[in-house]
Amino acid sequence: MALSPESLLDVFRQTGAYLKGHFRLTSGLHSPEYLQCALVLQHPNHAETCGRELAAAIALAAGTSAVDVVVSPAMGGLIIGHEVARAFGVRHIFTERDTDRKMTLRRGFTLKPGERAVVVEDVITTGGSTLEVVELLKAAGVEVLGAGSVIDRSGGRANVSVPRAALATLQVTTYDPAECPLCQQGLPVVKPGSRPS
Ligand code: ZN
């Protein structure tokens, strides 16, 4: 089954992952809607479908499916990265931030120079985390073929220096807090993301 962006958004609605309200995004801007990927990916059947579709989309963007390893930034990329790796039939490893906030490989994960990797996370907003992983991999002599995310909140603009794919590309409605109509209605603002405020 091919998963169109519209049917993907239906899955978000069915699983309660398409949140409506008044949200403060990581950028500081306010928004009337938020897609919480974790609420879709908590269901293994949806996670597997998303992984299979995203693997196909990344292979198309990269021009090859000859991938050796999938690498994700923790936490957001863990489940979708695992499912993309299942679809490619390869291993999945992840990066974590050390005490200096630097992206690193821990837990005995290793990469060999010349290995071919793709980088996967759940949501791309600026592409910053994916780009950090791409740079870590290139520094280790790994060939980075492409990158992907379930949701692209950049409207297609995020540049991660390698070919990139997403299952749905969104132009999210955002407001400057000073001009936010939801603030003007006195609605309390919620920080929905994975990062602490
Ligand atoms: Zn607001």
C-alpha cells in the first residue's frame, strides 16, 4: 500500500496525533496545530508501514537502495529509524548528545569507513539534528546517501547536504507570539514537543 500524504494525515487523525489547540514550537513561534509523531509510532503496524514507505522514498531520492546502515538521532528517530532499517534489511544505530551537547555514538556502536548510511528522524523542522548526524558520519569516513523523516515541517526548505525525502511536507501555520490570535483570545499556550521548555 502506498501511503499518500493525505492518507498519512488520516493516520495522524485516527491515532489522536493531529493535535489542535495553541502550541509553542521549539522555534518560539505559536501554532494552532501540532503533529505528535510518537502517537502514530506507538502502534507497531503504523510504524512498520511508515518505515517501509520512507525507505522507498529515501531510496528514490538517493537513487539507490544499496544501504548498509540506518543512523538516527535519539530520541525522536529511534522507532522510525528502526523500521526503515527493517525495510532495508540492515542494522539501525543511533546518536546521543554528550554532556557538551555534541552528537556522539555510544553503547559500542561502530561504523567502518566506506559504509553507506542514511539518516532518519521523525520530524524535520530546520534539519539541524539530521545535519549534525550527517557531519558525524562523514567525519567517520561513511558515505551518506540520503536522509528522511516522516514529517517535514520546513515546507521542503531544510537543507541537510544530502538528498532528502519525507512522507508528508507541511507548511505549518505559525504566529509571532506578539501577533498570535490565540494569545489575544487568552488561550493558554502548550509546549507539545519532546524537548523540555
Ligand atoms: Zn499564541
